[in-house]
Amino acid sequence: MPPVEYNVPSPDDRSTIVCLYCHRPQEVGRKAMTVTCKFCNKSLRLEDQSFSKYEARRVIDTCGTVTVEKKGNVVADKINCGGLVVRGKLKGTIISRGPVLVGPEAEIKGDVTAPTLAVGAGAILEGKYDIGPKAVPTLPG
Ligand SMILES: [Zn+2]
């Protein structure tokens, strides 16, 4: 019998992201901080962003995970992210491509669109919530 070959592709340095603008999935290098979408040519940030103090932003845009720490207080017009963890305060219109986790003492003011939402007891949520696999825009088909 020939030796069994384990031809599993190496646990590689690629990951799949979904473009925030045209919603097409594509492979990117895991260590890349930014890429240009190969479909719509927009520049995409990939790194996770974490906030641990008051910050006002117009737009927070990343395919990575946005984390608002307990002492964080983020005010933004729009948050377009790959995932979201809120332990502090966050105000803005949120569109997350991945799960949204809200800690027990967190406070979110704004509309949230995400595939899944987990909320700790005692969290304050103010806004409209559109949760489910179909809530987040994807390509037709
Ligand atoms: Zn794109």
C-alpha cells in the first residue's frame, strides 16, 4: 500500500474577506493591512481596530473586527466592519459583516445591521436592529 499522503493545504497565510463596498469575497494575505479590492478597486483596511477612550470619527471602515473597550466611547456616522465587539459606548450606524458581541454594560445608540447579535444582560441598545444572514448585503445568488 502506498503511504497515505496528507496533502492538506498548509494552514495558510490567506484568509477570505468580503469587500465592504461591492460585497464580493476574495482571498487576501493574512498579514496584509490593506488591500485593493480586485473587483471594484477600492482600498480596504483589514486590520482590527480597538478603541479605549473617547473618539469621534466620521467613518470607521475595516474588514477586521472593531472593538470598543470598557472605557471606550466611540461616536461615528457610520461603522462598516467585519465584526464588532462593544464593551463600552458606541454611537453610529453600524453595518457588520460578522457577529456583533455586546457586553453586559455596553451601550449602543444607532441602527445595527449584522448577521448575528449576542447581547449581555443589562446592555443598553437604542436603535433599529436588522439581524440575520440576509440583513447584510451580499451578492445576488
Ligand atoms: Zn469591492
